Amino acid sequence: MRLLMLGGTEFVGRAITEDAVSRGWEVTVFHRGHHAPPPGTTAVHGDRTAPGGLAALAEGEWDLVVDTWGGAPTAVRDSARLLAGRAGHYAYVSSRSVYSYPAPAGLAEDGPLVEGSADAGAVAYAEDKRGGELAAVEAFGDRALLVRAGLILGPYENVGRLPWWLNRAARGGPMLAPGPRDFPIQYIDVRDLAAWTLDAAAAGLGGPYNLVSPAGHATMAGFLEACVAATGSDAELRWTDPAVLLEAGVEPWTELPVWTGPGEPHDFMFGGDVTKALAAGLTCRPVARTVADTWTWLRSLDGVAPQRPDRPAPGLGAEREAALLGL
């Protein structure tokens, strides 16, 4: 297989690129040159947001293009149009954020969607991803695979959610744990996303697929206990009622990454139906393995994970945590 990876030097793109290289595929990485691509790839440079920025892709043929773009849909539109006659398949890594909020638990791929346009500039994340989907489908039709990922965790994470929890657990001591303990969470290990995307595209699958772990795969307790175990610290989880946290003004998802408040936010983020992806071969490794492997990677960076410049670093300050715990 000949793969053209648009991006491919950071979190999701890097995992996909490394998986493809491990399969013996011929991989071309198109990026701006700010980060080194994985070994075993051919790099070409360009800026999709600049006039003439796709010039390096004017020639060449590929079996598969994978695109993780999350900005203005016009970048997906221009890339897909340019490559439609020279690539067999186009996999666009989208997001479950394209579903209209609020969404009930158990929502499948036929649920209501936000508005979007392939010709739009950058609007908001959900609309940008929906516009990217439309751009991919307009150019590739049923040869476009739409990977609607949920929360993505694992090595190379540059958003800061799992790295924050791991570094917090490593500090030890009383540690705020947002309840309830058995709160189910859905996420996808970036390596499981990569493997499924390449398998599905190689098999010729098209259309939308929700891509997160199945219901019951993990809970907040399993997730946080795995963080403590991986770091080997003496952290003591102090489970706190969600009503107490919300009344105190704690921001779910940002101050306490991964966690949402109960009700509509939880149903929307952690209630996706993944029957279709499971039938198409999705497998998810245990949460303890995702957490442990991310800690191994994080330690190789002395605990300082890369942070996307367009995303604020998440997490609760130590003084605020202590106050919430009454320390």
C-alpha cells in the first residue's frame, strides 16, 4: 500500500504513520516541516493554508490518503479535489463532535449533525470537522471513510489530558477523584484508532463510523486507578460527589480532564454507539495498558508532554485542589 499522510508528525497522524510503516507500506508524509516525521517515511513539505501550499502534491499516486485536519474545511476541500483522481481512498479523521448537542446516549452514525460546508473558513471545531467530512465525500464519494473519533488518549498526546492525570498521580498524596467511581467513559487509544483506520481503508470501507471504546470498556475508577498504578506513587484517590464539584465551579473536561458532569454532557461524550465499528473489526486494548504506555512515553520526556499551541493546557491547580479537598 502507498499511503499519503497529510500531517503525520504529531499525535494521531504520527500513530497512523508509524502503524503504516510497521506494515511495510510506502509512506509519504506531507507537512510543514516543524517536526521530524517518523523514520522510514518520505517527507514532502507544504502549508495547506497558504496559496500554492499543495504544490508538492501536484504529482504522485497513492492507494490511500489519511487526513486529520481540524481547521478550515477549505483545506480538506482543496486537498481532496487535488488528489481525487490519483488516490484510491480518502480517510478523514473526524470527530463525534459533529453530532448536534445535546445527543442521547446510544447515538449511532445516523444521528442529527451540525451544519457544515466544504467551502467554509474556520468556524468552530464541530462545524469545521463536519465541513471536512463534506469536503472528503464531495471529492471521493463512497471512497471516503469518515472516522468519527471520540476522546483520543495514548502516547504522543499533545492535548494534555492523560499526561496531566499521570503527572498529578505521580506527585502522590491526597488526590481529588471526580465521582462517581463507576462513571463509564468512552475513549479510543490512538494506536487502536490507527490500526482500525488503516485496516478499514485497506478493506475499502466508506462512510461514517463512530470510533471509541464500547460501553463498559472503562470507568473513571479504572482510569484513575491505572494512573496511580502506572506511576507507582502513594496517591490516595479521594472520590468527590459531582454535585459538590459543579457547585464549587469546577470546569469539567478542562480543570478535570476526561471527566464530564452527569446528564447531557456525559451522554453526549460517552454514549456513542460503536456497533458498526466493532462489526468492522475494532478492538480496544485495556485502559491499564493505554495508561502505562503513555506513562512510559511521558517519562522519556521527563514528564513534559508536547502541548498544541491552539489548545490551553488542562488541569486543576494544586492550591484549588487542596481547597476542594479541605486540606
